[in-house]
Amino acid sequence: MNQNVVLLVEDEALILLDLQTSLEEAGFAVVCAKNAEDAITHFDRDPTGVKALVTDIRLGSGASGWEIGRHARQAMPSIPVIYVSGDSASDWHAQGVPGSVMIQKPFVLVQIITALSTLLNEQPALPPLDNA
Amino acid sequence: MNQNVVLLVEDEALILLDLQTSLEEAGFAVVCAKNAEDAITHFDRDPTGVKALVTDIRLGSGASGWEIGRHARQAMPSIPVIYVSGDSASDWHAQGVPGSVMIQKPFVLVQIITALSTLLNEQPALPPLDNA
Amino acid sequence: MNQNVVLLVEDEALILLDLQTSLEEAGFAVVCAKNAEDAITHFDRDPTGVKALVTDIRLGSGASGWEIGRHARQAMPSIPVIYVSGDSASDWHAQGVPGSVMIQKPFVLVQIITALSTLLNEQPALPPLDNA
Amino acid sequence: MNQNVVLLVEDEALILLDLQTSLEEAGFAVVCAKNAEDAITHFDRDPTGVKALVTDIRLGSGASGWEIGRHARQAMPSIPVIYVSGDSASDWHAQGVPGSVMIQKPFVLVQIITALSTLLNEQPALPPLDNA
Amino acid sequence: MNQNVVLLVEDEALILLDLQTSLEEAGFAVVCAKNAEDAITHFDRDPTGVKALVTDIRLGSGASGWEIGRHARQAMPSIPVIYVSGDSASDWHAQGVPGSVMIQKPFVLVQIITALSTLLNEQPALPPLDNA
Amino acid sequence: MNQNVVLLVEDEALILLDLQTSLEEAGFAVVCAKNAEDAITHFDRDPTGVKALVTDIRLGSGASGWEIGRHARQAMPSIPVIYVSGDSASDWHAQGVPGSVMIQKPFVLVQIITALSTLLNEQPALPPLDNA
């Protein structure tokens, strides 16, 4: 019953907990990953069960949030993607996927909730997908 | 003093209560209707007193949410309209009114609040109406 | 080879000719219909071969442009729809389909070309359809 | 019969002629003004007869294009406003009106046509005005 | 450490307190001003430390919220600006800055939070200001 | 005098000529490249002199249009990017840059002109890059 979760990727444990708590209090089901490998493994297990992606950019020594975003969109072209970052925000114009939201640190948690709600609300406006 | 209410239409009592509670906690005044007939009767009594419409699509044996949306827009061309549905979301492209938001079940309550706030915030950007 | 045409519906012969000429000079292939019945017959023969719909609202004694718009969207949820009208423009908020463009008479022909180009350019931004 | 014209304001005669020719070739009716005083005089004579405003910013010793924009919007809240400028473009964020377009010199004439068509096409999406 | 605050301008003490409490509960740091003079003094001390402006329109005998908006945008072209007003909302089309949000009284506090979050989320979409 | 050109990248000579002619007739100055290497060499010589990028996706054996888009945005975060493609359009959601336009073949030349004009008109809406 892990369907329709928000996949949350962040390598700093405290920020991850903050984000997870905030999203869950707002009513979202959350699956956490601490690096790109775990995130992609979870995503690939059931791409249609992931409702949205919220990801940090720098994730230790592995792949970055930019790569997770592209990976998710390749399988699910209309999945909402939200990037959260401090120093990588300026790369968003070159590395982000179309229609994504870049939230710059320091941010207020309600900004994530609003971005997520807004992108999810735009989803049904897209025509039905053959693989969703 | 029922001015400026959100008209909420839903035939399942539990979902209706959930939505009403959530909207009221967010600060909105809510008037509930369980079918299209009640919704339209309330609306027609004072169209300018209804600030926004949030409606389910399937409403038992009577008219559907699509018809309530068109009815409300005929009298109030710029009223925010939010549809909430499970299986009827794919009909939105053909049956929804322009500028409306379609929220697909299962959804998180904050999505309704965000959609409502966003559409209400866009209202003053419209020129003053002669009949409002 | 009638694939990827703009379906143009207008009951006044002179306006129809003007629109057709203007669209063809801009490079679009055009199929004309003088009433809703002909338009829907053409559309139903090959819905995926119609790239966009440009329709007048009042079309003699038959169905109106609003109905053609809904009919086309039911089969092709993301097809661009452009309405052209004089006195029916104010009904667009209640009768138009989401994401459509309403062009009010008197208009300049380049407005149609711009609307059509803009809506077609937004198409690939939508995820691939299973039936297109 | 000067209804539904584009009011074009530019103090450099050659640029004015270029713009006027380009707009007329695209099918628009144009009324020209060489300074803010003439522009406002024309506008005030029949505000509902002016379909859109295209204005340079610096206009000799009189009022600027920013002031014409605000003046026009005070009477006609939804009138399309397009500013054309070289060195004043950076002031647009502080001095422009909401929903206006700023076109920076050097520009290509088709940019003006596209901006004008796009803003005019968005007009019927606004609810009917009491004074239009 | 007053960096990244929301500058809140409102001359009615009770409304100011309501807004301040609501913004702080949502996680924003707030600096309050009761008139335009105080607002501009605070802003000019450290323009880059102000993250967003939320302002009433009528502010006693001094300058109005329209003037504060233009002042802030002149120094910080992309700062989010939110106006809150009862009777001045219809002037927004002529007096507001581009991309601003006008929230009409009576409003629900969550509308302010949503507008603020949405505008802040759009910020990183703008190109970096220092290295280009 | 190569300032403010549109950089056009296409490996099929006939399509390149068509696009170039169409853009020049519309008034744009064009620099052509037949592969990614040439495109990037031209771009890097004077990034601020390139006004916009129009690129095919598949470009023979070298890098693709997706890479040219990212390269251009890394140096010029707000440069308009338009992709033109037949079979690669569905990858746009994963490989395109934010705010870009994907035009699917077969297309009509006016779609390119409209996309280019629209993106250029949105440019001054971005804050100035040098004085902030």
C-alpha cells in the first residue's frame, strides 16, 4: 500500500526529518532516500506508485538530484519535480527539467507544500497517460 | 450574513465533512450541498454571495458537477471552480470550464486549500464586473 | 494524406474563405465545414488526423461550436480549440473547454495564426497520449 | 469609424512609421501619437474605441510611456499595454502595469505583432466589463 | 540576523497583528511597519535582506502601498510584491507592479501564505543576478 | 556585427535553409550550424551576442540538441531555447531545459516565429543582470 507516495531525497538527516515531518503533517505519504542510488532503486520498483519527487541537488559522492529528476521524467513524463538547494540553484536553468520548481535554501516549509500542491493540481489537466 | 462563502458540493457524507472541516479550519466560510439541485438552489438565491465553487462530479441521480460549474459561470463569469473526482477526471478536458482546477482522488486536503487560495488571489486581477 | 489538418468551422462563406486563405498562406492544411454536423463527421472519420479545431459559435440551426469543442476533446483530450465569435464571447467562461482560446470579432487574422501556433507549440509539453 | 484602433506612441518619426506600417500590414487599424499629450487626448476622446496601447517610454519633454500606460488602465482596466524601449527596459519591474509586455530594442517587428495578438486573444477570457 | 524577512506594512494595528502572527506561524520572519515612511526606511537600510513585500494600500496620510511597491522594485527588480486592500483593489491594473498579487479584503489568511510561497518559489527561476 | 543573432542548428541542409529563410524573412539575423561542435564553437566565441537558440535534437554522430541547450543555459541562464524534432519530442520532459519550447515535426514555419517572438518578449520581464 505504498502507492501514491512523495519520494523525498536528501542526504542531511536533520533536513530530511524536517521535510518528512512537514509533508506528513500536510497529509502526504512519504518515502525517504538518502542518496541517488536508493532513490532510483525505489522509483524503479514501481514508477507509477510515485506521485511526485522532492530532491536535494548535492547528494554525497553519487549521482545528483538533477540526474534523479531526468531519470524519473524518462519513465513518467509528467511527474512533478521539486528541487531544493542552497548553492546549486543557479544551475537550474541548465540542469532542471521543464515545468519543475526550484526552491532555494533557506526556505520555509510551507513553500514545499505549496509547490507540491500546485504541481499535483495541474496533473489532471494533462491528458491520460498510457503507462500511468 | 452568508456572504462570501465557498459552495461545497459532495454526495458522500464523510468526504463532505472532511472537506468542510478542512476548509473551515483554513478560515473559509462553507455552505454544503449534497446534490446539484440543492447547490443550484443555494447559488441562485444570491450568486454574488458565493465566492467559489468546489464540487464533486458524480452526484447521485441528478445533474453532475459539470452542470453546476456551467450554471455558476453563466451568472458569475469569473467565479473560481474546483472539481474533485476519482473516475471522471479524464472528462475534464471536454466538460470543465476554462480556468478551472481538476483535483483527482485520492488527494490531500491541502491541495484543495492551495487551489482555492490561488484562484481567489487571481480574482482581483480581473477587471471589475458590472453584475458583481 | 489529409493528416494533420486544421478543422475550420464557419457558416458564413466569406468569413470562411478569409480564414481558410489566411491559414493556408501561413502554411497550415485546412479542412472546412459549414456546420456542426459536417465538422463532427469529418472529425470522427479520423480524430488523430485533426491537429486543431477553429470554430465559430453560431452555426445555423444545428449544434453550436461549444458542442463541437466538447466532442473533439472527448476523443482527443489535448487538441487545441479556438473559438471565434461576435456575440457569444461572453458565454466562453461557461461553455468553453479548458485551455481554449476565445477570439472576439472583429479580429485581425494574425490573431488566429498566433493562437494556433501558440497552442500547437504547447502540445509536445504534454505527455504522449496512448491514442495519438 | 475609428473604433478598435491600436494607439501607437513614439517620438522618433522613422520608428513610428516602421511600427505603423508593420501593424497595418498585419491588419490592425492604427492611430499615431508623437507624445504623451496627444496620446492621452486621443485616448480620452473615446477610451472604449482604443483596443490596445503600444508605447515608447521616453517621449521628449512631456510625460513618459509609463504614465500613458497607467492613464489608459485607470479608464480601461484590461486594455493590453505594450512598452517598447531601449534603455528604460530595466525600469519595467517598477513602472510597468500588471500583465503588460516590455519589448526591448533592438527588436524584430514580428515581436510587436505577436505580443499584440497574444494580449488581444486573452481579452475575452476576462469577464465582461461594465464600461466597455 | 534580520536577513530574509518579509516586510509587512499595515496601518490598522489589529490586522497587522493578525497578518504577522499568521506569517510567523507559517515560518516566515516578519518586520512590521505602520506607514510608508517606516517601511521605506527599513527597506533602504538593507534592500537585499528583504525577501518579499506585503503591503496595505491606504496607509494614513503618507505615501500609499503603490509607492512602496515601486520603490522596492526599483532597487530589487524581482522582489515579490503582494498588495492587500479593500476598496483600492480596482486600481491594481493601473497602479500595481508587474507580476504582483492583489488580495482583496475580506480575505482568508491562507491566501497570503499561498501567494507568498508561490512568488518565492518562482524566484530561483529568474537568472542569477551577480555572475551574468 | 554578429550581435543579437539567432543560433540555428540543424543537420539536414534543406530544413536548415527553410528555417533560415523563414527566420530572416521575419526579420531575425541568423547564424547557422550543422552540428553541435560548430554550434558550441560559435556560441562560446560570444555568448552575449546570441539572442536565442533554435536546435534540432539529432545532429549526426556528435552531441545532441539537448546538450547544446544545457551548454547555452550554463553561460546564459535566461537565453530562449527552442527544440525542433520529430521522434525525440517525447524526451523533452526529461532532457529539455526549463522554460524551453519543443516544436514537433511536421510543423509550420510560423510556429517557430511565434515561439521565438514569445520567448524574446518575456526576456525583459527578467530582472537586469548587471546592476543588481
